[in-house]
Amino acid sequence: MNIQEKLISFAFDKAYPYIVEQPVIKDHLSKISFILVGSAATGLCNADSDVDICLICDQKSYDTISIGTRWLDGRPTEVIIDGTQLHYYGISTENLNQKISDMDNLTLYVYRNAIVINDAAGQYKQIAERINDPDSCSKRLSREVDMLGRRKNALHYVLNSDTDPMVRIELCAELIKRLLIVIALFDGRECDSRKRPYRTALLGNTGIELTPKIDELCSLLDVICNSDNHRDAARFLMLFDNCFDRISQNR
């Protein structure tokens, strides 16, 4: 077995049985769905990766099983089983549905790429249907492209003016990241906008096509801070506009 297969096997054979035997969880099993998330689910894992399991349930059940945890603070429960680190946490369907309505990119990436361990409660099914709804995906792409277009105007202004070097770098880095999100959506994918935006956004056909331009945009970040460097500023704008036009004119 490869590393991902070993971690998935651990999640099903070791981690899940451990979690369901916890007293407070055992009393609510009929209302909880268990899914594998994180790098073990996406395949972006290595021998040192943790196993992350999410417990999805209604708000009432969540209020009970989360007592004594720091799940609301983003801190999962941690335990080591047979030398492998297990993280598990709960989230309510109400919370997840709100994040989906808000079109939170990280939430959509995590839960679209999840692997079902036990969805007898049906909590994950409704979440997956919302995430994969074609109309919702189309609306997200339109929203992100429109937002990127507005920020593109700011980029042109900043790179054509005597702006503070840090402002130039921060805006250029932000726009590359937003561009990666749009490329992934255009290819019908999700990307990890927090930890692996470059690594996860360019796996589709358009992403592969635009990778050389994204690479050059990234390489220009260390010289774009100089407001007197008009040549590289112009090059950055041209590359960015080419990528933006490739998507906005073909969506």
C-alpha cells in the first residue's frame, strides 16, 4: 500500500473505532456522520501526516459532544494510536451550511475532497449535494472572477504609481492567490487556499496551461517592490492580464 492507502486504512480500522467508543460520542452515533478530511483524503500526504476525521451532526448533538473540547477555537482533539497522530473534531450542519452559503473557499475544498467513513446519519450527503451543485459552482466562479476584476484595477494603479514597496508586494501576492482560486474553479476543482494554493490549483487543464505564466508571476515578486522598475512591473501586469483574460473571456 502507498502512504495514502495506509492512512485511509488506519482511519477506517483504528481511528474510527476508537472515536465511536468515546462515551459522549457513543450516545449520539445515530446522529453523527464521520468523514476523513485533510491530506489523507486529498492524497497530499506523507509518512508524517496526521489523520483528520470530522464528525458532522445537528447543532443539538454538537453542543453535547463538544463539551470540554476546543473545537470552536479550531483545535481538534488529539490522540496517538499505534504511532499515528489522530485529530478529530465536530462541526454542526448549521455551521457548515452557513460557510457554504458564504462561499468559504477553504470549507468547500476540505469537504468536497472528503472521504466518507460512515454517513448512516445522512449529515454529509446534504452537504456534498450543496457543494457539488452546478449552479452554485457557476455562481462562485462568477463572483470570484468579478472580484478579481475589481482587484485587477487596483493592481494596475499600484504598479503604475510610486507606492510603498510592501503594499506592492502584498497586493501582487494577493492577486496571484486569487488568480489561483479562479483557475481552479474554472477547471471545476477546489484548491487549498490556505496551505497549498499553488500545489492544488493548477492540476486541471487550464491550470497546466497557465502554470508557466504563474511561475513567472511568482518569480517577479522579489523585484516588483521597486517602483522604479517599470519593465518588470509592465511584465507582471501583462502576464496577469493574459491569465485573467484567458478565464474571463471563456467562462
